Amino acid sequence: MQEQQTGEDDRELFDLWFKGDPRGFSGLYDKYKNRVFGFLVRMTNDREVAEDLLQETFLAALRNADQFDRSRNLLSWLFGIAHKRTIDYFRHAKVETDHKQDAEGAIGSRIEAPDQQLSDENLRKIINAAVEELDPQQKEVFLLRELGGVPFKEIAEIMNCPINTALGRMRLALKNIRKELKKRGIDGVQ
């Protein structure tokens, strides 16, 4: 009987929420935030990350309330959203780590004996030519990041794509620039 009562309470709160009454969302948030937060802390082993993911989970639920299947359990739906947010977080963390490793060896960060290979001006011309050969989307990410210093999150918003896509385009841009430089006989660019 208790479980049935809980489901009915959830439906009443959800109906209020769906109609735009803030008491519905607040009631469900207060009721389930600790359970979802506990799940997120265990998944990430980081309270700060879990707090961010908790907010993202409830924001996603708020934005997607119309997609909730009322025959399902609300808490299960919230856990499903939390799970997706956690996977996205770990994917992003991995891509970010990969990018940092690539960035440590970014174009022009270290050139072995540049005076023996080319002057800085000639090298700059060759790099610019290599950048011009990039796919337009790779070129855009590269220029926004390297020339504009724009954070990847903002690049993703500017380009209307997921952040992982922006990071992937940057990795490809760096790889293709290195390949072009190698074709032109420039080795040692990390």
C-alpha cells in the first residue's frame, strides 16, 4: 500500500510540475535529491562532481518532463537521467584528458633545433598553409582555440555541436597539421 501511495503522490507532484506549479518540482526534488545524489557520489567518488551532475539531472528532467512515461516509476526515470549524465561526464573527462595529452605536444610547442630547420617566419608560413588545408570544421575549431583562446565548451556552443565533437575535431586538426608538416620535411613538431 505504501508503494502505491508513493506513486500517487509522485503523480500528483508531477502533474503540478508539468502544469508549471513550482511546488510540484520542488516536492519531487526534495523527495528524491538525496537518493539521486547518493547514487552519483558512488558513481563518481567525487562530491563536487556529484553535486553538478545532480543539478544537471534535475535540469534535464525539467526540460524533458513531456517525455516522461507516466506508467514508469519516477525515481527510475531520474536514475536513468543521472546514469546518462554520469556516462557523459566520464566520456568528457576521457576526451579532455586525451586532448590535454595532445595539447602538451601541440603545434609549435617544441621544435627541435628550429634554427637548423627553418626560420620562425618560414615555419609560420608553412603552418598557415597546413591550416588552410584543413577540413572547414577542423579549421574553425583550431582557429577558435589556438588564435582566439576560446574554451571548448564555448566552441561547442558556437559550432552548435557536442563538446566531444569539438574536441575530436581539434584532435584531427592537430593530427592533420602534423601530417602536412611532415610531408613538407619538418620533423620534431610535437
